[in-house]
Amino acid sequence: MTKTEDTKVSVLVSLFNWIQKTKPPAKKRSKFRKFLDTYCDSTDYFSAVRLILPSLDRERGSYGLKEHVLATYLVDALGMSKDSQDAIRLKNWRKDGGANNAGNFPVVAAEVLQRRQGMISGGLTIKELNDLLDRLASSENSSNGYGFELLSLGKASVSQAEKISVLSTLIKKTNAQEMKWIIMIILKGADCYLKLGISEKSIFHEFHPDAEDLFNVTCDLKLVCEKLRDRSQRHKRQDIEIGKAVRPQLAMRVGDAHAAWKKLHGKEVVVECKFDGDRIQIHKNGAEVHYFSRFIQRKELTESIKCRNYLDHSEYGPAMSNIIVQNILVDRCILDGEMLVWDTSLNRFAEFGSNQEIDVAFDILYVRDTSIIHQSLKERHELLRKVVRPLEGRLEILLPNGGLNTHRTPGEPCWSLIAHNVDDVEKFFKETIENRDEGIVLKDLGSKWEPSDRSGKWLKLKPEYVRSSSDLDVLIIGGYYGSGRHGGEVAQFLVALAERPAPNAYPRRFISFCRVGTGLSDEELDTVVTKLKPYFSSLILSITSDIRTIRSEVFAAPYSLRFPRIERVRYDKPWHECLDVQSFVELVHSSNGT
Ligand code: ATP
């Protein structure tokens, strides 16, 4: 057993508590260093570091435990009755069950545990904790690997029982304070909890000056801990490699088109549609293909998801791997892009879970034996054009003058273009929003691709939706056919406000207010359209928008909304409960302070 493994979890927990309480960053860092020097073997930093940066640990699979499941399992592990006060507290951790700590599951759980566990630590070691966490993760893997448990009751309950048994062993060997931190480690995806007040960057830097760089191009914490044992020995900067996930280049958020344009002043800029799928890296190495994707949306972590759908022959056509092998015209290559779903009958992007996967490559990082991330985006675009032969509906490339755009018919909004001025950006943004896309990404065509960088080479612009305190319940009075991927069907609605009726009477006139298309899933949209047909009967929509209203010359109401979005369809509300113009104008004036 290594010295690290023999260290007590209580020592690690004191480190966490100390780092959390201490303000000066330098002190936080030196405490971390002292912990490594005192309690860890240089041959085994990993056993401890994986518990300090749990969201970057790829060696263990997912635990498949979110707060609400953990709550249920803890109730069982503690042998509590399901309707005891504490069990109810745990289940309602988000709201009043959590009382002052509402929303902070580990703290709520620790309060419940405190009454049962007491203060005495059971002496759990780092090795024991890692072994138990391995069991917790592998009981997840005994499900079918698709993230849900096998329907065969026996199998599902074995894995569930195993998890409960691991939790109860953990509870026996720890105190409530320790369990609080262990729960945070288990909820590793939710790093909102592990609030040590020290960034991952600082931890990496304190560990070794080259640690962050190496992690960025390998996404392999174990390798970083093993390779960089000696802080005084510098490691030659490593470039990206085929077969190793690289942390993606990221986009900085900007408020509006003007801010974006100002930020990229003087640069050659491409604006692209921000696709609403999952980031994917495709590594082709001869006949072998690896896919890496961020395993949960919105986490910067990359890890292999061993996309099973790609490996299998799906019912829609040849396996994606065959397509990659045949349509990437070089032997070795890394593509960066977005994985989406393509609706084969409607020829448009669709919701996940249906139809066939499509990869849209918007960048290329490696060709033959060379990393090309240091070349400009413009040069990389050229290589992307040369290296990938697109296959409609399966593998597409995103280029300002070609690729996906070549499938557009005149008049349809395009997916990417070179912007010459801010008006081009505004117009493109408006079109993508109207087309129910997520937003746009602006990229400096002269920039290189940098792992994990969010310094502003890429900017993202998404409409900001502010939920007004009172919902705007408006009446559908017309529909617009969509263009492009929503061609041939109603994709947007003309909605109206009522003229205020006499007391105790129904409104008699409605005046047009705005046009709204975003907010509903394709399926929800279909349901609304079917409900409205055949007579275009009335339905109320609750809509929201960014707070800015605009004075309207197009619609009959004096104001309209900027970037309106459908919150939900009020099937429960009768047409005559539609918001009236006067109330809306009062709302505008009160929110503008006039
Ligand atoms: P968000 O939650 O807004 O998607 P994020 O934090 O996941 O943001 P960002 O770096 O802010 O990631 O935004 C870039 C993400 O947008 C990429 O990871 C990718 O999945 C997605 N994306 C969609 N279309 C594009 C595109 N054309 N170029 C780059 N990224 C794109």
C-alpha cells in the first residue's frame, strides 16, 4: 500500500475544510502542496488528486447517482422509514426540506447524518474510499452501459442493492463531515458543490507547472500525476495526439452583436450557427475511429463515450465509423464538431433520440502526422474542405462558402458566412433565432485552436431570456410556414393581445403583437400545430422575451417583443383569458421605470 493510500480520509477532509475557510489564494495553494509533500508518495499522487479534482477523473465510470437518487439510497442505507421526517427532508432538499441550506444537497445530507453518525471518524483510508467508489461505479456499469439499468428486475435491484451497501459501509466508516465531502465527490458532475475557492488551474499549477498543459491535451489525470512527479523537472510541451481526447476550444459569451463586433475589431470574422447538439471529436487512425464527447452537456471535461450508436450498424445506414473511414480522405486525422440528429424524411436537424446521427465538422485539428492547431482557422478551413468528403445527412462540414451551405436553396438562411460589418452579424443572429436555432458563434479566422481556451477567439451570442414575473399569455391568431429545415410546415405563430373588454365581458377584438417560433421542441410544435388544425382554433401561449420591448410598426400593438420565446402552451387556459394590451403597456412602463 502506498503512503497516499494509507492516509486517512479525515486528513483529506481537514485539507478541504481548511482550504475552504482560508481566503488568500497563495495560502490555499501552499496547504495543498504541504498535503502532497506530507501525506502522499510521489509515486502515487493520483489516489489523492482524483479525489480533489473528481470531475476530471476518467478512470472510474459514472456513478449514475444524482441528488434525488442519492437521497433515496441514503434513506435505505440509514435504515430510515420512508416517511420519517429526515427522509422527507432529504427528498425535499431543494426546497423547504433543506431549510436554510435548501439546494445544497451535501449539507442537507450531512445535517441528517449528523444525528445518526455522531462526530467520531471511523478511520476510513484513501485506499478504502477509492475501492468503495470503484464498487459504486462498477455497480453502475453492471447496468447495460447505456446509462439506464437493465429492465430485468433482478439485475437492476442487484446494482441498486450494491450501491446502498457501499453507502452504508461508507457511513459506518466516517462521520457526517467526512460524508459531506464524499457526497460532493460522488456528485462529481456537480462541481458547483466542491467549492474550495481554489481553481482547477491553481491546483494544477501548484502540482506541476506543466500539469494543466499536459491535461489539456490528454484529458488523463492519472497520466499527469504519473508523468509529472517532480515539480522541478519541466516537461516538454506536448501537442495533441491521435487517440487522446483534447479539451475543446471554448467560446466566450457576449451580450450582443455590437459587443461581439467590437471585441473582434479589425479581424476577419466568420459567423456560424450554434448547433444544439453535443460537441464531438473524431479521431481517425487508419481503420480505427475514436469518438470523444463531453459526457454531460455543459461540462468542460472530455471523455470517451465509446458512442455505441456509432459502432453498431444502425438501421439507418452504414455505421458511422465506416463513413468516417471512407469519407476522411487521409489516414490519420482529428475533426472537431457537433453531433446532432438528422431527420431523414424531413431533411432537417431533429431532436435527440430519433432518426440518425449526423456529425457536423466545423474544425480540423490534425492531418496525417501533424497537429495543425497552430495554423489559422482560415487555413484549417481549407484543410477541412480538402480532407473531408461530405455525405449528406451523416457527415457534413461547416464552411463559410461551401460545406453544409451548399445544400441551402436560395433565400434560406445559411449556416455560416463571413461577416463584413456588425449589420451582417445582427442579420445572421436574427435569422438563426427566427429559425429556432440556439444562437451564433463568431470566430476570428486568423486564430489558432487552443485547448480549453475561452479568451475570446470564439464568441457566442445567444438570446437572453428573462422570465417576466407575470407570464405573457397571448393568443395564437396565425401561423407562418418555416423555411429551410422547417420548410413546408408551420414553424412560427402570429400571436395577439386582447383589447380590454368591458367588465364581466369576454374580449371581442384581438390585435397582433408579435411573431414567435422558439421555445418548443419539435415534438411540442407538432402537437400544437395538430391541435390548431383544421380550423386554426385558438390556443394560449405563455411567452417570454429578453426584457427589451421594441416599439412596433409592423404589429398593431404599440410594442412588440425582442426575441420572444414560448415558455409553454396553456392548453388549460381559455382564449378569453388572453393578456390585454393595456395591462401589457402598463407592464412595459413599470419595467422601464417610466
Ligand atoms: P453552451 O452551454 O452555451 O453550449 P458551453 O459552455 O457548453 O456553452 P461554449 O464554449 O460556451 O460551451 O460554446 C461552444 C459550444 O457550442 C461547443 O462546445 C459546441 O458544443 C457548441 N457549438 C455548436 N455549434 C458550434 C460551432 N459552429 N462552433 C463551435 N461550437 C459550436
